[in-house]
Amino acid sequence: MPQARTMSLDQKLSISNKALALWKDGDTDGYRRLMQKLPIPPYLAKIAKEKIGENVLAKGGWDLSETEAECGQDWHNR
Amino acid sequence: MDKTGIIVDIYDAAINIDIGKKGFAASGKEQEGRISYEDGLTKALCCFKKVQDSEDPYTIMLAEYTFISQELEICNELDKTTLRSLIKAVHSFNDAFLALKVVENAALYQGADKTHPHTKKHRIHGYPKDSFHIACISHKIRLKNTLRSPGIDHVEKALLKQRVANLSTAQKEYIEKQKKALGI
């Protein structure tokens, strides 16, 4: 199975910092667009799935690559 | 109020805090880490205020559970006391979620009420001091203890205070559900 390409901490920090700068400037749409580029940490994705349901992951639109790398591509079906 | 939207906001804040913490721990990334962490906390504070305004016990508990789980994830494994406390919090919140389901069913909850002692010690405003209340009470104590820790900055303090306030709101709204379920 090909290894999922994971985002480096540098890239995450850059996106996070830019996103928060947009939020502070009142650009909530821009903030959300950038947040959707970030991978959600697996522990948060698992809680979302277990406690809330897939709709929050769909609405959040975050990158699920780290969760899929840790738990498998079909983790949300289990 | 869009409750899913509020939860998405909470998760966004948690993601930034997570990245910030990792930035702090990485050599040469402290400044960017600080921005993500502190601005993530400020965002979280705004989100937790919106969560309180929802007056929905489930949304309040979900938001809090998310942050407890994050604290557990990033807790130093050598800090056994904090680890034990957070694991206990996760378990008690899982019980609280079960109580939230049962209270929506009047017949079930009326049965459950019969199993709770009616002495003052086991009641809150006359209603069962069940898993939901126990989780909120224990966790408020935990948060207030954390507030007394040295080295907490003003944003961390403000967020902790908001979280305490949210749990009080959750209990108040939960009592309304208990009232409705018990027909009192």
C-alpha cells in the first residue's frame, strides 16, 4: 500500500498561522478554507466519528490522511 | 443555532492548539508554535462562549470532551496524577452521554429515578444527582484546581473559567430535561 503523504510540521504551522491571521482580520471564510487544508489529528477524528458522526467530519472538510494512515482507508466504516 | 458548525469551530481550535504544542516542542519553531497555540486558545474561548449560548447540554459536553481528550493526548506520560485524572474525566463523560440519552425517554428516566436515593446528598434541586451531574461537578473541580496552578497565562485562565461556566449552564439545562422527563 503506498504511504500517505503526510504534511510536515513546518507546513502545518505555516497554514495554521496564516489561517489564524485571517480569522483575526475577520475573514472567517478564508480562515475555514485554510483550516480545511490541515490534517485533523487521528485522536480528534476518532472522537468526532464516535461521539458526533461523520457529518461533522464532512462539514469540517479536514484532510483525513493522517487518520487513514493510522487506521486504514476504511476506518470510518468500522 | 448551527450546532454542527459550532463543533467544527471547536475542532478547528483544537487542531491549531495541537499544532502549536508540537511547534513549541520542535527546535526553532517556538515562535510559530506560540502563534498557533495562543491564537488557537483565543479562538477556542470564542467558540466556548458560543457553545454556552447554545444552551444545549449535549453540545456543551461534546466540546468539553474534545478538550479533555486533547489534554489526555498531549499529557506527559510521566505525569501519572494528571493522566489518571483525565482518564477518569473521559470515563465520567462517557457515563454523562449515556445519561443524556436516557433522560430523553421519560419512561426510562422515571424508572432510573426510583433507583436514585432521595436524600439531599443524592439530589440536585430535588432531581437525581446522576452521572451527568457527577461528571460536571467532578470536572468543574478539576478545572478550578488547574486554574490554581502556577504559570497559567491570562488566555488559558479565561478559557478555563469559560469551561467551568459552560458546565454550570449544561447542568442547568439538564435539570430542565430531568424536570420534563419526570413530569415534575
